[in-house]
Amino acid sequence: MPQISIDYSAGVGFDRPEFVRNLHSQVAMLISTSVDNCKTVFRRVEELYVGHGGPQAATVYLEIRIIEGRDRATKAKLAAEILNLLARSVEVEPGVRAQVAVNVADHDREFYRKTSL
């Protein structure tokens, strides 16, 4: 824990290994967990429509799911700091307008389970 997913469209890119190193370090520090607990998956979005659509629009949406229990101020700081990191890390192709967004959500402690195989 935490589970991090990053959906991104054509028109944007970033150095994923470097970004993940920075992301995991920052998340671990901000929510007092180990870097080894952080897991990130990247998903390239094949189609994206913003407004009426068009190839000039791009997006990166990052969601961090953490076990419930952290206060609102901690989650707000986490969202702000990771948005800042994301905005600094994303490279936007010429002529493309990109939006980046971060959402911090809770896993329900009662129903979240994991195991090692």
C-alpha cells in the first residue's frame, strides 16, 4: 500500500522510471510508509475526448489509493505535492494542450486485502 495508477494519453510523455523513483519517495515520506510498499501501474489511454475531442488534447490522471485513516490535511498535502511533481515531470508535445490531475482516495480497511505469493 499505496496503490497508484496513472492513466495517460497520446501527446504527453515522461521518464517513467525516474518519475516512479521520485513519486514513491515522496509518497512514502508524506504518508509515513516504506518505499517498498508503493506500487504503480501505468495505463496508456487509446482514446481521449476533451470537449468535442481532437488530437490537440491530452491528459495524465494519477490516483493514489491509501488505507483509510489519514487526516484530510495529510491527503490534501499529498495531492498537492504529487500534482506539483507530475506537472514538472510531464513533457507535452508541441501544439498539444494537456491537463494533469491527482486524486487521493481511501481503501476501506474492512474490505481491502492483500497477500504475497
